[in-house]
Amino acid sequence: MARRVIEPGDKRYYYVSEDSCNVIFKAQTDNLWQTSQIFLNSLKQTKKTLMDAGNDEDLKELVERLELIEENCTKLQRLIELARKLTVDELVEILEREEKSYQYERESRCI
């Protein structure tokens, strides 16, 4: 991944490579969040347009499906927001701890 560096007064563009996984992770989660926000906004607009179109039963069913998709997309955005606050090492540590806890619970139920 590369980052553009701008020097005041210089019209040329300079690029610096980024090798930190935290910088790359932050950029990827930012892009993912922006993409999901665009999707969520278009989903809300589509839902509003359909609701304004009338009270047809098929439209109501479609709006209900869109509401479910919107709910899931909102959950994914929350996950992205939480992940963006952590470093890669912190996130891996939390997930590994949870994975061990989950495996222990599963194994103790099988006994």
C-alpha cells in the first residue's frame, strides 16, 4: 500500500510505501465502512421510495426484507467501528481469547 505525500509549494506527487499492518488495516476498515455507508444510504432511499409507492402487499414484503438487510448492515458497520478502534495485535488477542473460551465451552458440553 502506498500513501501520497504532499510537500507545500511542490506540484509533484510523492508516494511512500506503508508496511505497517495497522496502517493497512485502518485503511481497509475505513474503505469498508465507507462502502457499507454508501450501500446503507441507497438501501434507505430505496425503502423510502417503495414505501411512498403505495400499500401493495408485495411492496410491504419487499420493504420488510430491506429492513432486515438494513439491520444486518448496521450490525456490520458496528463491527467495523469497533475493529477500527483496535490495533491488529489487540484484535487478534481478543479473538484468540474468545476462540479458546468458545472451544472450552464446546468441549465441556461434550463431556
